[in-house]
Amino acid sequence: MSETIELKVGKRGEIYTTSKIRKETGLTPGGKAIAIIRENKLIVQPKPTALTLLEKPRVNAKPVTPEELSELRRDLSEEFGTR
């Protein structure tokens, strides 16, 4: 999807988005974002959190819950004798 939306830039360089943009991109107020400059264009995307990475399947693998991850870490710690 490609859409052109005019945004306001504040006095200190803040870029103000719309609720539509935040909803469609996953940006959240108070959250973190990653800015990429490519060919004189600014690309802004939400910075993934550990929780969002766990919820997102990778390479046809099932998602792992935080509880399952803790259990896996405990098992590995016992197996290798580390913490």
C-alpha cells in the first residue's frame, strides 16, 4: 500500500502523525520507532519489542509465549549449568 499524507513538523523537528497512520503502522504513543534514511526519504517504523517478536512466527515456527520461553531458558540453564 502506498499513500501520501501531509504531516506537520514541529519547531524542534518533531513529526506529528495521525491516528490512522499509527493504527496502520503499529506506532504507539510513548513507544520507540526506527528511522531509516534511504535515497533522501525518511522511513519510520515501530521498533519491535521482545513481546512482539515472540508473537510473530518465524520460518513457519509456532509462536512462543513468554512462559514457554522462560521454561526453555530454565531447561537450557540446567542442561549447560549456567544462568
